Amino acid sequence: MSEKLSEKKSPFPFSMIEAMMPLYPYITVMGWMIVLIAFLVGLFALSPAQATFFSDAKVIREGAAIGSDFVNANVDSHVLEAWVPQFKFVGLGLGLMAITMALGTIAMRLRRMGMVITSHIRTDLRPPMPPVPSRVRIFQLSTIMGIMVLLAVLIIGIVLAVGIVPAYWNNSIASALNPAQVGSTLLSQLGFVSSFANWLNPLRMIGMAFLFTGITVALTVIIGTLRQQAGILVKFYNQASNL
């Protein structure tokens, strides 16, 4: 009964992760807020910008000069498309991280419950507490890696949205973009603007894959803990019955 129920503190950064696990309800709310903000931006900014740009004939909107409503709407549309999807996925990622943190909290409480139960078992029959499964570290690292990747994608999207994307699209399509010559700055910008989605979107999916992996591994930790505790109790019952 004198055995301490607390375990050795986990090393950094795992100690910080475990301290944040009980905060999963707040992280869930934060994720929902980000997704809602992305929806509102799409509804009240992106959708009107596209509606304005496509409100007239192709020859009119493509011939519009810099500073016109058509060019400004086109710039706003492409700028928002560069960062809003990345922002939305950060909100989804926070929701998935909250699930992993909730599962991690359950696993921690199951282990704590096991320590409490074994502390009431007679000393000569008391089984030793098994070490923390290595899979705990795996799901913790996988979750952090997923969120870090999604944040990196968001930062890249914001950099694009304030840099090369408006620099390219803030031009008249008919008089500047279409006649751009080989080796020009505009064609170089067009190559990058047209290509970043081909690698940025898969990078975003890598972050989501890390998060789903963390959830899966966390579930295996809970299942393993329950099986382990059931085995310990059965073993104790058999030992106590033979006395």
C-alpha cells in the first residue's frame, strides 16, 4: 500500500504532450472554429470574388486592366485558394489530434487504474507493473508530426498567397499574361503557380496520414492495456485460489 502510484516523469517532449492530453475538448473546439472560419471565408469572400470575375464575357474579363474589378476579383480568388484549403485542413487536423489525445487520456487512466488495483493486492502476490508500451511514443510522435506537417503546409500557402500568387495574377490576362514570352518573369511565375498544388496537396495528405496513424496506434495501446490488465487479474485470481 505504500507503493507510489505515480510513475517517473516522461522525458521532453513527451511530458509536454502528456500534459496537453486532457485539453482535448478545447482542441476540438479550436478545430471546429478554424473549419467554420474557413467556411465563412469561402462563403463571404471566395464565392463573391469568383462570382464577380465570371459575371461578364470572357473577352471582357480577360481584357480588363490592372486595378479593375475583374482583375482584383481574380487576384482575390487565387489568393484565397492558396491558403484557405490549407487553413481548413489545420482545423481538421486539430480535430483528429483531439481524438488521439482523448484516446491517450483513456490509456493513461487505464494504466493509473491498474496501478491502483495492484496496490491493493497482497505484496507477495502483487504483479510488477509492466513498462509503458513503446507504441505510446509512436502515436504521440505521429500526431505531433501530422500537425507540424499541416502547419508547414499552411505557412507555405500563406507565403504563396502574399507573394508569387498575387504578383502573377495582378495583371491583365489578355495584354500581359497571354502574350508573356519565353524566359519572362511572368512565365516563370506561371510555372510555379501552376505546379505548387501538385506537391503541396500530397504533402498535406502526408500530415493527415500521420494523424490517422496516431489514432490507429492509440487504439492498439488501449486494447493492449485492457488485455494486459485482464491477464494480470486472471493470474492473481488463479494464484489466490491455490493458497
